Amino acid sequence: MILRSTCREIGEIAVIDFSGKITLGEGSASLRRVIRDLVDTGHRKIVLNLEDVDYIDSSGIGELVAAHTLVETAHGELKLLNLTRRVRDILQITRLFTIFDVQNDESTALRNFQ
């Protein structure tokens, strides 16, 4: 399944709803493109809703880390929302859970921006 994304803007916050798989190739490239386009157009508060992402491989994890770095370098904030059990487990195993701001509720994620 190809990674699909839909972007919603709530005030100055961009919320991207992803569905599919974030894997080597088109999935990770799609994630990279979406984040870069948002940062290039001045967005600094970004939420990635991963509720419908059922699989992520090491390339996808790498893209999440790269997205986090890109947004922070632009003096912004990136939050992850609604992780599936599989994605949550992978982030915990790789110890990346500590670098991401992970939320389970959209309204809490939106309120917690600086």
C-alpha cells in the first residue's frame, strides 16, 4: 500500500494524516517531500498523525528522525500522534521514543506547542 497523506491546517499548526506504509522507496520519499514542503513554506508547528500507518521499516524510521531534525533546525516543533502498537514498539526498541514528542490525543498535541 502506497503512503498517502492529507494535510490540514489548524491555526498555525499543520496536521498531516498519513495512511499506508512508510518503507524504503516511495513511502519514505513521500514523507520527506511533505515535511520539506511544509518547512519550505514557513510551517514550524507540525503534527504527524500516524494512526493509519500500519508498518514502518528502518528507512521510514530514518525519515522520521530526518524530519525531526529538519523541523528543529528550522526552529520548529514536530509531534507524532496516534502511533499504532507496531510503530510505538519499533520506536521503543530503537530508543527513539525519547527524542519524539508522542501524543495520543490531537487536542493535547495541539495545545502542547510552545
